Amino acid sequence: MSKQSPKAVLQVIDALLGPNGCPWDKEQTPESLGDYILEEIFELVDAIRRRAGGAELADELGDAFFLLFFLGRLLSDRKQISDLQDVWEANAQKMRGRHPHVFGNTQCGSREELHQKWEEIKRQEKGSVDGIEYAKHSLASVPGSLPPLLRAYRLHAKAAKAGFTWDSDQDQEAALNAEWVEFMQALAGSDHARQEEEFGDLLFSLVEFARRRGIKANAALHLANVKFIARFQAMLEKARNKGLDWSALDMEEKDALWEAVKRAGRE
């Protein structure tokens, strides 16, 4: 079987949207594809994090590419972009410009210097905007459709690059502790809306606490979810192997099974 280029996928999309094409595909718009694209990207990321096999990864990557190519065709039909080739060439040019330490003669001595140069280049791309306008654009560029934990991380990162962050990790930790106190005070009352607000503030500060230490809250919570599911399933299996009736066990007995699973995982 001969190797196919991305052009083959575009030919498939042309057929799907052609006179004898698929009625469902013909009904799609850039707006309607949005949720499908998000779903496919999440499936791809999930496969990566599960360290799925090459065939599954290739399949998920192909699905993501297909929808992006499909979106490109629809945007081109609307005249919102010219064509995908122009998109690729423009992006390649932009990325070459943002990496002068690779494609030019600029030298970057540290990761911090590299990030600073990156922000300087992005600001130059926006023209003669002042610091306030650039900071506003920077925060506005964080998509509202991102999962909340991931969006909180990106907002903190953007704010830090705009110079709005705590001077030290100790200062930020003090702010986090203050948020915990405010949350506990809210819990002592009966205002549910305030409790929710203070808990959100606490989570937002905790995301920044982790970010400053190189931890991405969204990825960390994903790992915690996976670990919990694995341990919970192992606990149920242990109960089955012991011939126990799960519904008849009290919390102390369930905790004993949970601790046994945790110990087994550390051995």
C-alpha cells in the first residue's frame, strides 16, 4: 500500500462535501465542529497519558487532524482564510520568527531569557501596543472553553509574564493560606454562594502554588483521578476475592481494603 499525503485527506473531505457526499458532513459549520474538535483532542491527550499503543495513538491523531482539515476547508469556503497551504506557510514563518535562537543569530543563555525573548517577539507582532493593551490581549487570548484548572494555570502564567504576580514563593504561599482561612470562615456561615466563591479562590491560588513549582494542576489532577480509579477497582476486586459482600461492609472494613491496595502499590 502506497503512502498517502495530507492531500489524500483533503480529497476525502472534498468528496464528503461534494454533490454525492454525506448529508451530515454537509450540514456542519465551523461553529458546530467546535465540540467535536475538543472531544477528539481530549481523546488524543487521554491516549498519550495512558501511554496507549502506537496504533491507537495514530488513530486518535488522525481523527484530530481530519477535523482540523475539515475545519480548514469550511473556513476557506467562507473566505475567512485563503487555503490551508497559506495557513501552514504563515505559521512556519511565525514560528521561525519566534525562535531566533534556532533560525537566527540570537543567543539565549537561560530558560527565563528564552521566555522573555518570546514575549518580546509576540508583543512586536501586535505592533505598537503599549504594555496595558498587550497585557489585556494576553489574558484575553486564554480560551474560555479550556477546562477550568487548565485555564487557571494559563491565566496565572499570562499574568506572571505581564509582571503581575507575587515577588516570592513565600508571599504566594501566605496568600494561599489566607484563602484557606477565608474559605473556612465562609464554611462557618450559611451563605452557599460565598462558600462556593471562596472555594474557587482557594483552588485558583492552589493552581498558582503548583505552577510556581513546575506542576500543572490539570495534569496532576488527571493522574490523581487515574490512580483513584485503579485503586478503587483493585479494592473491589480484593473484596470479591475474599468473598466479601461490598454493600454489607462498614467504612472501617472498606478503609482496611483501601489501605491494603495502597500498600500493595508501594511494594
